[in-house]
Amino acid sequence: MATTATRIRELIVTPIAFRDPPLLNASGVHEPLALRCVLQLVLEDGTVGLGETPGGTARLARLQAAAKAVVGMDVFQATAVSAAVDATLRSTEPSSHERGWITSAIEVACLDAQGRLTGRPVSDLLGGRVRDAVPFAAYLFYKWAEHPALDGDPAVGDDWGAALDPAGIVEQARVMQQRYGFRSFKLKGGVFPPDEEIAAIRALAEAFPGQPLRLDPNTAWTVSTSQYVANELDGVLEYLEDPTAGIEGMAEVARTAPMPLATNMCVIAWEHLRPALEQNAIQVLLTDHHYWGGLRRTRELAAVCEAFGIALSMHSNSHLGISLAAMTHVAATLPGLDHSCDTHYPWNSADEVIVPGALELRDGAVAVPTGPGLGVELDPEALDRLHRLYLTSGIRDRDDSGYMRSVRPEYEPGLPRW
Amino acid sequence: MATTATRIRELIVTPIAFRDPPLLNASGVHEPLALRCVLQLVLEDGTVGLGETPGGTARLARLQAAAKAVVGMDVFQATAVSAAVDATLRSTEPSSHERGWITSAIEVACLDAQGRLTGRPVSDLLGGRVRDAVPFAAYLFYKWAEHPALDGDPAVGDDWGAALDPAGIVEQARVMQQRYGFRSFKLKGGVFPPDEEIAAIRALAEAFPGQPLRLDPNTAWTVSTSQYVANELDGVLEYLEDPTAGIEGMAEVARTAPMPLATNMCVIAWEHLRPALEQNAIQVLLTDHHYWGGLRRTRELAAVCEAFGIALSMHSNSHLGISLAAMTHVAATLPGLDHSCDTHYPWNSADEVIVPGALELRDGAVAVPTGPGLGVELDPEALDRLHRLYLTSGIRDRDDSGYMRSVRPEYEPGLPRW
């Protein structure tokens, strides 16, 4: 069946930049522009499959190397395509996690193309959906009201305003809920001393009784601080995400924490699963198809979690609609998805590369697209605009800490901080 | 996309019987006829997807109950179809392993239909093949020359002759290799005292130097006998399969065995994986899509094995071409398949339900069909003939022990025997 028509003619990789608010985290603050790469996998018959992945100099170089490796391969032999990409990158990139970002983005583009060729939504190619809409959580951030004025740039605000204390976080949550109908909330922590973040979670619990809450300080805490926070938030958190670094540290926290621990930081490649499960370091895995090898690999990862009684949620970076579509398709097929998924989409959806209308956050969920492939169409003008923004911005790598230091020279990014 | 055309109109379940030689094993001897069920999943548009699974009264009843549950469902929502079948059976069948046989057969039929509808081979729907042909092992059995004369039936011989000692097994292996080109060999043991089977393996090693050998006594041995045999066959066996019963017993043998231990008996459902892996009871898992939930679940099972460093092979029961096609498709997509697969096909291929020509054992391998779906077509006349054979045979459940006792009334089926 490897007819000429289904062979890959070209993989076009387009780096883009889009606006991002000044969202605070344990490493600093989001810069005014976030970077992604858009993939267009062009087949001999002209079919185009789309992919999206985080940007950055090294990742862009890897994508460009991979693009050469896939030319002439059959788009339906997606496992073989991934293996070829992995082999190409292996000589220069020893980390399987880093190689995973590249194979993942290309696998999604292959599946989008397969769906277009067969007339089936990607979810059908993964076993079919077990839910018609995928629930997402409101992703709350401490944030400044505006990007500061630097190097002659004007200050850039947004319509979210500042959120720097419990009242600000609750207000942000209310707006998120009003706009999108979210029924669960995640606070990005690791920004303020733990007692302040405990107070913010308690304020959310009071404002939204019975609605699931999560806190994610991105390993800003020591083991003992993590144990303290876990104890303080007993009965309040759905799960506590990455309080401290490493499988061993998480395992130590897990021994006393009254709630499940979740991660998208200490278990990020297949070789991390065995030690994490043997040490009972995590009780929830935040899958992310962008680095686990793609959508089929995410299903397979879910099976590992099922065999070991690990619950499933989903991680997100700043992203646009191609990624949201891919996340929604695979999430729709996972019977064991126990928790609403994370998404940065409300922070970034103003700058979109896809034609509007295919994806909507409503009642805290995204309906699974039912058209062929991912069910989204690239907007070539938007892509061109965001690519030019990338070219003129001068930003080539994400640097939350460097940006923070440019505003507050005394900032010290080392972790754990508390 | 759940258009009317892709809805399931009917699932036709046809029990069949086909000739089986007098193959000896730890439970007795194969009866003159083996039982299977052929599934025809008929969609509203007339597309038919095929499945095949072992027969038997209870399994047939479960299939007929499941057949009612799937009517009206969308064939592309295969995960949801499996869940509906599982839910239907749960009230009367508490064993997830037993329910798995039914969901598996139906999932294969769904995938065959999906492939026919999309014009793609099933392997493409699973991620694409990573090999164009799947290697199988010669499946050697101690056997009688003929089925004995019983109840007025005449004795029924075959062209394989008897194999009751090392020389007979080596001769059978030579014929297998001449006819099909096999390059690896598995001996079904548990029939004669361990030293006789050790001698047979040593004779095979001498006759086929460097070619992988396996021995499978189907838990006929105690832990200490297993340890003895493992020690005796150090350096001779590729792996030792199910020497003793249970995860704990296998773990005890594994602690001293110089070769990997394999199983298709103590790890046969998802809930067995965690204890087996935690106890390091097995080093090779013999997958079998017929009971692990189907072809996609087999990929997911392979991922669990990958995460835990467990090697992969494949188990077989007596089967015909629909099952061989399904086994070949999924095996073709598994990057981690380390060993040749088992198949009984040479013992049963004379009675076939599919149109000849699609599948051939050549050079010890089966080329992956490249036509739509499984790539095989049902032969309605053959199906009818084998169904009538089932009806007139009076055989309704496999009973190797009862058949052996009818020939040798002193036979005692209890295990472990040595």
C-alpha cells in the first residue's frame, strides 16, 4: 500500500512567535512572545498534515534535520517514520526526551494526513473517542498587569490585569470560569513563599467549593517544604504537582502527602517509568503527547499507567490550536483519563494559526472535532504574520529567568527556593 | 463522523470445527477436531469485518450476548465497542481474562472493517509495519501417528507420523523446516519425564546448531524440577516457557534460572502485570491478541513490556487464517518484538476458512498482507462445511484430558506432574 501518493514529499517547518502575557512561575516570567514551530507535512498527492511543537534554536535545528530524514517515507508507516527520525537525531542528541519532542510533532502531522486521506478524524485512528468533549482546567497564574517597558519598548498590558495575591487569583479564576465555563482550577505556584500560595488555594476552595483544585510549584520546594504544604492542604487539593525535584524527592514527599502527587517533570521519558513506579513516586501522570512520542504513544503510556494504577491528567505549554486539536483528539480516546487536562489556550488564543471555529472552550471543555484528520485548517495569512513576528522579534529561545532578571536584576533563579 | 454507513448492523457468530492431529501436551491430547468461532461484523453499508476466536459453549454464549450489544454502534469507535461488550459480559463473567477473549475478537473484526472502509491494511491502522514479514517458530509436538479408533470411528492418521522420542522430534523439526523454512523451534513439553524432554532439546540443539530453541511444559513441573531443567539446559534454550504455575512459582524459578522465563499462563490479564513485574517473575511475555483485548491493546501491552524491559514473543492456540492474519498484522507493527512468534498453523491449515493465497509460511515467516483490512477473504463454502462439521461432530468444548482418558483410562491430569 506504499503507493507514491502517500509518500512524504516535504516537511515544512515554520518557526512562529505569538503574544504571551507576563505569567509568573518558579523560573521567572513569560516573555512578551512565546515561540512555537508549525509543521506542514506535504505528501506526494498534495495532502498536508499539520503539527505544532515548542520552538527554540536547538529544537528548530533538530526539526530541520528530521525533515530531511522523512522525505520519501510512507505517511501510514508512522512508527517507522518515528524510528527514522529518532535514529537521525541520536548522533547529536543523546536525550530520548529531547528526541521525543521531534518525533511527536511529526507523528501528529502523519496522523493528521492519514485522517485527511481516509476521511476519518484522528480520534478514530487511535481507537475512537470515548467522550465527545474533553474537559480542561482553568490554568491560573500569578501575573503582572503588563509587560514592563524595556529597551524603548512600551509597556504591554492585557485584559486580565494583575494577580499577585489570593484575591487576585480568585478574581482571575472567576473571569476564567465566566469566559470558558471551567469547573476545575490549577494554580501555577512556586512564585511566592509557600504560605501565600497555600492562602491562595484556600481562597479558591472557599470561592469554588467542591471544584477540583491543583497546585504546581514546578519543583520550587525542598522535600520538607513540600511535606509541609501537602499537610496544610490536606482535603483541599485534588493533587499536588511537582512540589520537589526528582523521582527520589517525589517518592519521599509521597510517603507522607495526604493527596496524590502528579508530575510532568520527573517522569518525562519511557526510561523514567520503571523507577518512578517502583518507588511509588507519583500517583498521577500528566501526559503530554508533545514529548512522549505522539498520540499513539500517549495511548500506550496510558496503558502503562493503567497497569500500575497511576491516574492520568494532561500537561500543557503555551500553545495554539493545532496542539489543542491534537490534545483533544487523544484525550477523547483515553478511557482512563481521570482528571481535566491543562491548557494555556486562554492566554494565547488571540494569536491563532488556524481558521477560527473548529475549536471552542465551552462549559470547560472542547468538543472533539469530527472532520477528517485533526479537524483544523491552517490560516496561511496568520502563519505568515506570526512567522514574520518571529523573524523580527529577535527572540530565539525561551528564557523566563533572563527576562525576569532584565526587570529585577536581583532575581536568583536557583531551585529549590523554599 | 458516526454516519449511518459505518454503524454495525449485525455480528454473525459461526462456530466451526476443523481437523487437528493427536498432539500431546501436559493436559492430555488434542481431539480429532478443534473448535473456533468465526465472526462476521456486518455494517449498514454491507462492509464485513472478520474475526476468529477459540470456540466452546461458554465462549459461544458470551459472543452471542456481545453480538446484541454492538448493534448500532459505530465501527470506528472500537474502544467504546470493547467497553460496551465488557460491560455486557461483566454481570455473568467476573474474569477479565475471559471477557478479554470476546472483546478481542470483536475488535479485530472492527479493525478489518475499518481497513476495508479506508482502503488501508490493518497494520497501517496500528501505526504501520516496521517489518514486511513476521518470523514464526516451528511448533513441535510429541504426537501419536494417528487418532485412535474409538466408539466405532476409524483411526485417523496424518502425514506427520508419530513423534515420541528425541529422534521423532528432530525428524518432525526437519520436516517443518523443509516445508516452511522455520529458523527457530519450540517444543511443547510436559508430556514425558523431564529428562526425556531435556534429551529432545539437546538433540534439537545438535541437529540445528545456533537456531533458537524453546521448551514449554505448560506448568507440568514443580519449582525444584523447573530449577533442575533450567540448570540442565543452560546455554541451550532461548527461553523456558511456563515451567511452573503462578507468578510466585515463576519468580522463584527465575531467581536461579540461567535463561529468561516466558509466559502465556501466569500473566494473562492487565491486573497480572504489576505483580509479575514487581516480582521479576518473567523476562519474556508471549502476547496473544485473542485474550489481551485485541490488536491495539497488544500494542499497548508491548509498551508496558518496553517500559519494564520485558522481551516480547507471541502465543498461539490452534487457529486458522483470520487469526494468522491478525497476528501477522499486529506483530509487524511492534518494534520490540524480540522473538519469532508461535503458530499452530501448519497443523491446521488444511482446513481453512479463507480464500487461499493471502497468507503463506515461507522462509519461516509470513509476509504482511497489504490489501485493505486483514487482507484475507472468507470462503463461504469452507465456512459452511466447517460449521456443519461442528454441528454434526457433537464436540462442544475442548477436553484434552477427557480425550486422553478415553484412550488411556489410567491417565491422571493433575499438575504439577513432576
